[in-house]
Amino acid sequence: MVLSLLYFLTTIQCLLALQSLISGFRFARYIRDRRNVISNQSDQEVLLVVPCKGAEPGLAENLGAILRQDISNVRYLFVTESDEDSAVPIIDRAIETFGKGERLVAGSAVDEGQKVHNLRFACQNLPNETDIIAFADSDARPSEHWLSDLISPLAEHGVGASSGYRWFVSKSGSPAGMLLAVWNASIASALGADKQGNFCWGGSMAIKREDFDALDVAGRWRGAISDDFMLTESVKDAGNGVHFEPKCLTVSVAETDFESLWEFTRRQMLITRVYSPVHFRISFVGSTLFVLALLAAIAGAVFAPSPHGVIFLSMLAFVLILGSLKSFVRLRAVTGCLPEGAKLFRAQLLPQILLWPFSSILFFLNCVAATLSNRIVWRGIGYELVSKNETILRR
């Protein structure tokens, strides 16, 4: 009976590993296809909103990359909570250096995430000439073509929003930073051609102003902590989808320790649990099956009589090899879209193909923790997530 259960769990994981590899090839093919699509040059007026908090490492370089976009019809708004924020001198210096951009002070949030508060403040009283509203995170470092690539798909039928995604890079190669990069990579490959299955990422997303107003996105943000999940929900409720643009994959520097890694990944999964229960359940079930199958295969290899031990060991090797192959396929596809792609491929190759089992275990632990507590700390501010539109601040 026990042996049959161990075989059942390990076999299920073998099938899931094969399915995951197939989805990895599908993801890579989508990226290759999109790389050959030329973005349409638009004369529409774009408002780009960048919420900022704190003088994080690389902020000056990130702001410089944002201000170097290759289209001119853009109004840049950098939003902080207060004039005392340590990011303010860096923002002001970037505005002066590039001769464009404005800084707004939104004040402190009371009953919603500070980032959401900053975004809602920036989107009040929009200029009549604004055609598209785009958003970027201050820890992202986009290419100069990022914004034109991001807004171009909005002209396609059925596209309610356009989004890129982040790709973490650890310059120092720290273990925590590399594990974060691998953990995040598995989320990136969940995106693709299926517009109904895609979701927005707040660090790189855009929507037509008429849709933003018609869907009352600013109103739906009120009381929330997640800007991107709420935008995704608004778009899909209207019957449209989210276009994922691989050319808008954006480098984010991942210099972290294990304590910060845990806080970040747990926070992401808690936000997912509150704002997208379907995605959370999929992640929880998938990571739980992986952990159970891993334990079953190890137990079978160690304790099962011959020849069962060899079979379990072979099944475990099958799962690990297929997972590593998917990581390789994904990395090669993604780095082809990023600056210094060849260099990034060499730097991340071993971590991506060796650390993915640990990232799956981390997902499992994140999901367990997200079911036990609804409190997080984000950029130094404590929050309690009561519901999608009810957030309690604990400063």
C-alpha cells in the first residue's frame, strides 16, 4: 500500500514535469515570435507614472533608463510620499540631468497601499490630451525601446492592457539573489500568448486612458494594496485580455539576503492569495505535489527493496532533468530579449538549472505562510490585508 502511494505521487510528478517542459517550449516559441514583431510608432500622448520610495541601490541608473525612452510624446511623473523621502534628491537630479519629468508629493496613505495611493494621486485630474497611461517601478531598468514596445499592442483588438515582466539579476551572484532570480523566473514563464491567462505586472504595464476611465480603475484601486492584480481584474471583467510583451521584460537588480528574500516571496504569495485565489491555489497544489513527490522518490530510493529503489531513483532523475531542461530553454529565450543577453545567460545558467527545485520548495513554504498570516511589510510599512479593497496600515 505504501509502495503504491509512493509510486502514485512520483508518477504524477513525472507527468507534471513533462507538461511543464512542454509549456516551457511554448513560452520560448512565443518569445521568439514576438521578437520579430516591429512595434508601431504612435503619436499618442503617454503619461508615465513612476512611484518611488527610498534611495534603493541603482535608483539613479534606473531613473536614467526610464528617462531615455525613444519616444518624445511622454510626460514623466515621479511620485513620492513626501519631500523627505530619500529618493527625492536622486529624482530631482535625474530630472535636471535629462531636462524632463516632474515630481509629485502624494502624502501618506491612510487605508491603502502607499504605492496604490501614489498612483491614484498621480492619476487625478489627468490632462485632456493623455491617450495612454503607463506605469513603471523604480527598481526596474528598462531598455530605451521599452515604452514604445509596451504601448504598441494596445491598438490590437481585445487587448485591454499591455504588460511586461521583471527578470531579476544578481550582480554579486549571492546565493539569496540567485535563488530569488530562479523563483521569479518560474512566474515569468507562466505568461504567454493566452491573453485571458496573462496578468499585469505593476512595474511595466499600460492601458488606454479611455479604458482606464471607463473601468474606473482608480476607484477600484481605493483601499487596495495591489495595483496590478486590480488592473488585471478590471480589464478582464470588461471582456478584454492582457497582452504580455516579451520585449518589455525588464531587468531588476536582486541584491538581497535570505531574510529579505523570504519577506519578498511570502509577500508576493500573500498578495496573490488575496487578489488572485485561482493562481494561488494552482501554485499551492503544484508546489505541494512537488514536495510530496520529492519525499516519496527519496523514500522509495532509500527504503524500497530492489529493484524498486533504482526505479524511484530513475524517476527522481527524470523529474530533475526535465525541470533543468525547462529552465535552460526559458533562460535562453528570455536573455535574447535583454541587454547583455549573452553575459546574463552565462551568469545565470548554472543557478537556473540547479536551483529550481529549491525555488519550488520555497513556493510551498510561501504558500503555507500566506495561509497563516495576512500581514506583510513593504518598503518599511506594515500592512494587514483584510480583503481586496480593505487594507489596514500598521506604521
